[in-house]
Amino acid sequence: MTTFPGATALSEVSIYNWPARDGAAGGAPHLHTTSAEAYAVQQGHGRLETLDSGGFKSTPLEPGTVLWFTPGTIHRAINDSGDLRVLVVMQNAGLPENGDAVMTFPPAHLVDGTVYSQAAALTPGDADSDDPTTESAARRRRDLALEGYFALKKAVLEEGSAALADFHHAAARIVGARTSHWQKLLVYGAERQAAATRAQLEFLERADSYYLQDARTTMGQRKDNRTYGMCGRIQTWGLSENS
């Protein structure tokens, strides 16, 4: 079950300051197949490039900016100031952590889930490690995603959003085998949250306040490590041991 209201997940992301071949620093472009995502900019300046049904767009990011995008939106966070940091709210807690995202690798790496996973893996390091080999693997993965992204961006600028169809189809094919597990996460996450609210409305319709006696407060705890994510180094929160 999610630890945050509304079946959401909360994280803080320091966007990578690694320059790419086009001179812009940032992370690996990707989309989420089932989860909407929101950015609330905490510090620094940059841009969010997106490819979606509206075509290509570049949105400035600065402190106070809040924006969100739906599943299927390819997004690339660009760190212009070098210290861009965003608070990220994800829909459907548990799904993004279990492979909901697909990076924009070139077509040869999107033929099936096994081939994709090999390209996406951070071996020989892992996401939680500060070993230099992990950063090197994350940079390699980012550069591979940018290779596919630049081709997609060019196609969208020339042909419109229809140019995204093949990538969307590949993304659906890659994650298809995971959906049975995601269904279970949905039942214990978003569906349970919605069912609880529906029951509360029924109580209130009868002027029954009994459920309010179960009100409680929960303390969150920030984990003390930053993992290598797709857009940057990620700091997450979970339940406090004393909660």
C-alpha cells in the first residue's frame, strides 16, 4: 500500500549535470506507460523537453514552476544552471518503481523486454551504489536514450506526433508482461484509496461520523542515499520506523 495520500509516490531529483552531444546537460529521455508525473521545481533553472500529442515543446523550469504530464509523454529534463532540483510526485505508487518507464533507446534495443532490460541495466554497478562504475553505466544508458530521442524529436518536428506511434507500440510491448504484477499493486494502492473514499462518502450520506475516530498522523522518513535514476540522482521517502 502507498505511504503517501492518493496512491502517490514522492521523491527529490537532482537533475544530472552531464553534458550531452548537443551541449545540454541532463538525464535520459523516457515515458511512463501508466503513471502521470508532476514536477515542482525547488532550485536552479532548466527546461523540460516533451514529445506528446501536441508535438515538441520546451517548457522553462525555475523555482516555483509546477507542471505535470500524462502517460505516453516523452520527457527530457535539461539542467541549465547545474543545480536543478525538482520534487517529483508520481501517480500509482509502486508501478514506476516496477518498470513503468521506458527509455527512448534506438529501435534495435526495443525489440523485446529482454533486449531492452540489457540496455537499461546499470551493470556492472547498481542504482544504489556510489561506485564510479555505476555513474559510468548511468551515463552510457543516458547517451543511448538520447540517441533514440534525437531521432524521435527530428521525426516529430518533420511529421508531427504520428511519428511517435512506433515507439509507443514498442513501449507497450516491452512492459506487457509486467501488467499482472501491476494489477496487484493497483488493487492495494489506487483502488484501495478510491474504495476508502467511496465508503467515507456513504458514511457521510448517513451522517455517520464513526470512521473519523480512526484518524491518525504518519511520519515520513527520508532515506539517506541517492540512487541513479533516469533523470538524475533520486532521494526517496518512506514510512518512519516509529510510525
